[in-house]
Amino acid sequence: MKRLKEIPCGQTVKVTKLTGEGPVKRRIMDMGITKGADIYVRKVAPLGDPIEVNVRGYELSIRKADADMIIVE
């Protein structure tokens, strides 16, 4: 069980589960990050925040705190 924030640049992973509650989880799902979605990690900022990813054909920057709630394989 790995979290999105632990994935190095250049890898593609599949979302298996979203943790988190209420509005935060809803916001992540509204960005297109849902169970079964493929995420390609493009870039990680020097201090690890934010992380740039490709999801469903578009680019997205997410905070490390949000990436911690996304379980991937």
C-alpha cells in the first residue's frame, strides 16, 4: 500500500482508494482522481510540495497533504 506522495517522477500508478473525509475527499474526486484512475507523476517540486501529475488527459498540481490521502498501486 503506497501513497501518491511516495511515488517518484516518471511513474504511472492506479488509484486504489481515497482516504480523507467530507469536503477534502470531494475536492480530490472533483479533480478527476477517483478509484481506478491512472495518474502519471510528472514533477515533484524541490521541497516535495506541490506534485505535478497527469490525470485523465490534463495536468494537475496537488499538495503533498492531498497526495497523502491517495492510495495507489
